Amino acid sequence: MLRHRRIFLVATLIDALGSGLWVPFALLFLVHGQGMGLLDAGTSLSTGALLALVSGPATGAAMDRFGPRALLIAGNLVRIAAFCAYPLVHTSWQVIVVSVVAGFGDRLFWTCNAPMVARLTSGGETDRMLATQTVGRFAGAGIGAAATAVLPTITSPWAFHLLAYVNAASFAVAAVLIGLLPRAEARVDKPAGSWRTVLTNRPFTGFCVTHTAFTLASASKFAVLPIVVRDLLHGPQWIAGTAITLGTVVVVLGQRPIVALLAGRSRTTGLIGAATLFAVSFALLIPLEMVPLHGAAGLILVTSLGFSVAEAMFGPTGTATAAAAAPPGAEGRASSIFQLSWGLPVALAPGLLAVLLSVSNALTWSVLALTCTAAIPALLVLRKKLPHALREPSPAVAE
């Protein structure tokens, strides 16, 4: 069983490497590699990702029938096809189609990931593996993001196409590794409950809506940095690459100490602290175009630290809050709604950021800062309605 856990962790790291390689380059790929306009590229990516979210309930039903292992393999195969197709797209409708396929592969992964971990572990080992997997995914994303720092400025479409094919190859390796894991029968002991129980629980759904402010910040924090540095600041790409890599290293090394620091304090404290850090960091990026390039580089590097600490604060705390706030008997459905609070902002971010950035750099970071600030009073209201979930101290770090 230890061997199987290690195989799955390696597969997860490779999955994160593919994702990490793509996120900093997605808009650059379409704008400079495929000749699309910034607005068209961003809205097309967001439209495709939004359409892919519809597959969430269907992937859950398929997992119950075929098990998580089969669907994790399928998810990687689907993404292989998507990234092999990206170099062939040149119009908005083509980008939408391919991004729907890629997003469907992502939905398969997120639907089946935690159940697969549960099948490979038991008891406290499940929590430890999930924590290790989280660090591994951040580390893999950091390796991918580091490519923006070490590669020269990309001007050839061939270089962008190579990146897409490297992504496809990484998902192929992950699929092979997951195929080495044992098959298992799907569990049938699902808890009773209904969608009405979840959707009419206003405190829980209110928390999920509030949580989207954090996930939007998480999805946006580095998404447009490469194109801001290249097209607005006319600076070298090592600035964005170094910021993304530095931020990832901070999360990987600081996750456990930060959670340990939050232990004994209410979850509201951790979430408000994260919202504040996000808001301040976004606000610091507002004057990027008004300062010299070396000053802008300094602001980008400093805010990458703030973003990463906020990420480490809200990630485990938000997940624990949602689990504690879920209506009894409908935990699975509640989890799918909570996952939507992750998937929707990730899908909307490229289009939203492209629209805002097409107006001005200052507007982009101002909107994000205000969104994070708005989460603070919302959390204070929810704290009264979800006393057990939001007043309960954060759990201590497992040794």
C-alpha cells in the first residue's frame, strides 16, 4: 500500500507540473503563439472553462459506477487530447472547444482525487496524504512556473507549441502511473440527503459564495503577471517567473508553520487575515505602470510573498470550515457545491482579468483588492450563523 501511495503522489506531482507549466503561459500562448487578441483569448478560455463546469454532477455519477482510478486515467487522457490540439487553434470557437475538453479533464481529476486518496489510506493517514499531496502539487506547479524564469523571451510560435506538447506528455506519464494502482469496487454507502437540504442552507451557501473571493484571488494572483510584465511594463520575463516560483516555494516551505501559528485561533481569524493580506498585496500592484521597472519588479516580488502567505492561510482553513458547516446527511452534495466555489472563479479569471487589463492595470488590481476586502464583513456576519464552523479553533498541525 505504501508503494501505491507513493505512485499516486508522483502522478499528482507530474499532473501539477503540467498545470504549472500551462497557467503562466495560457494567455501568452494564444496571444503571441496563435495570434489572437488578448480579449478574445481571455474570454474564450473562460467560456470553455465555464462550460466544462457543467460536467461536475455527471463525473460524480460516473465515479460511483466505474471508480476513481478509471476516471483519473480518463481525465489525463482527455487532457492529452486537449493539449495536443492547442497548437491547432486560431479562432475563439476553437479555443472554447479545446478548453471545454481540458476543463472536463480537470473536473474528472478534482471529482476523483480525494476519493482515490481515501481508497489508498485509512484513518489519520488519509489526512497526512492529502496534506503531502497539497505540498507536492504546489512544488510541481513551482517547477512549471520556474520555466518562465529560465527560458529566454519567447518569440517563436514553435516554442509555444512545444510547451503544449510537453504538457500532453506529462499527462500521459501521469496516466500510466495511475494505471499501476489497484482496481477497487465503487463504494455504495453514500449518506442520505438531498440537493434541497444543501441549497436552502443559507449560511453554508453564503460561506461558499464568500469563499469565491479567496479562490478568485488565488486564481488571479499570478495569472496575468507574465503578460503584464511583457506587454505593459516591457520587462524581462524572469520577473514574473521568479515571482511565481518564489511564491510557490513560500507555500511549500511555510504551509506547516503557518497552520501551526493559526492553531488555537478561530477559523474566522485565519480567513480574515488571508483576506487582508490578499487585499493589501493587490493594492500594492495598482501603481505598477507609474514606477520605474526596477521598482515594479520589487513590488511584484514583495507581493508574491504576501499572496503566498495568504494562500497558505486560507486553503486548509476554508476547506475545514466548509466540512464543519456542511448540512448533516448531505456532506457529498455540500462538497460539490464547495468545489464549485473553486471551479467557478478559476473559470472566470482569464476572461475577467483580460477585460479588466484591457481597460487598465490599475483597475485590474483595484477590483481584486476590493473583492478581497468585501469578504471581511461577510465573514463576520457568517461567524454568528456558523459558530461551530467559524469560531472553532483551527486544528493543530499533525505530527
